[in-house]
Amino acid sequence: MRIDVVPVFGKLISSHISGSTVIVVDVLRSTSCITMAVENGAERVIPAVDPGEAASIASRLGLRDCVLAGERGGIRLPDFNLGNSPAEFSRKNVQGKTVVVSTSNGTAAIHGSSAAKAVLIGAMINRTAVAKKALALGNDILIVCAGTDGAISADDLIAAGAIADAVARLAGGAVTATDITKVCCMLYADWREGRADLTGTTHYARLVGLGFGEDVRFCFTEDVSETVPVYKDGIIR
């Protein structure tokens, strides 16, 4: 089994991913929020690439049974029920509801991975659970980092390394890691040992500056969830 990492989402080649299990990672904060939504009883999550599409879907489904969530530049979109903070996706807010979500980076990466054999939603908070699920599916594994505004984001690379580390540990080392996967694992190890400081990195610093320090702390808490959301036919459950 091979494990690879796409360090920043771009145009994925269908033939490259069609036989793989893709794990989409947007650790700050989209995939962390989606994981919490599913864990807290959302009936389904529908990712939309842009806010207009999200609003249209919600309108069509009926606002009574639908929660509209999303952000641009880290800030909740106007007239949306929720932003992109994990704490907002509480059982009170999402249980039994359809959550329609559009974020700056994560939802596009999820859509762009649809040609894969399976698409899982991964984060720090479910890193071991998503690694177990990916291994159980038995395909090559490709971790797709959403990045930030088309650029590599250090937080996603560390989360990718955390998931790859869990895959290797659970597989007893019986996986073949690409060079970029090994680099991500090194970054993750440095972060765990306190040698990698994220506070000066672009996306991390921007969120903290906007007042989302508690979100950042939660999103970098490992293995607080056993939930592994699965994206199929436009819907996450």
C-alpha cells in the first residue's frame, strides 16, 4: 500500500486518484468542523464550492430543516447561520439537520476529490480513526491538503503528517511512503516535540489575530473524535 500527500489542492488528475482513498484535510478549520457536525448528529453535510451555490441549495431544501454555514477570509458569511468554528457545530445546532457549508478552501478540495474510489474527511481531531478507516478500505491512500488561497499551508502539512504517522503505526510499517509524506511526518514529529512553531505561519496567525485562538487549539487536539465523515455523491455522512 502506498501513501502520498498532495501538499496543496489544485486540479487533481482523475486517473491519479481514481483507485485511491483520498483523505481531504483542511485542519483550520473546515474538515474539523465537518467532523464535529457529523459527530453531533447532522443528518448530512453538503459541501458547496461558493456561497451562492450554498444559499441556493439551502433555499431549495427548505430553511427549517437546513443549517447554512461558511466563511470567507475566516469570517462568517452574511446571513449564514453558522461560521467555521467547531464549537458552532454543536448537537443543539445541527442534530437532525442538513448542514450546507461553503468555506474558502476545504469545500473546493472535497469537491475536487470526487473521482477517488473513496473520499474521507480528515483532521487532527480524528487522525487515528480516519487512518483506521483508510487502511480498512485497502486502497492506496492520498492525503489532499486544502491549503490556503492556493498556497501551501503549514498547518495542513502537519495534520497530513499526523494522519500518515497513524497509518504507518497501525499498519506496522507495511506501507510505502513518498518523499513528501516523509517530510510531512518529520514536520509532525517536530511539532509534537515542540520544535515546529506554527504561530508565525500565515493561516494560523491570521485566525489567532481574528480571535479564533480557541478554535486553533481545539483543531490541533489529537484524537478527540472517532467519527470519520465520508463524502459520496455530493453528500457527507
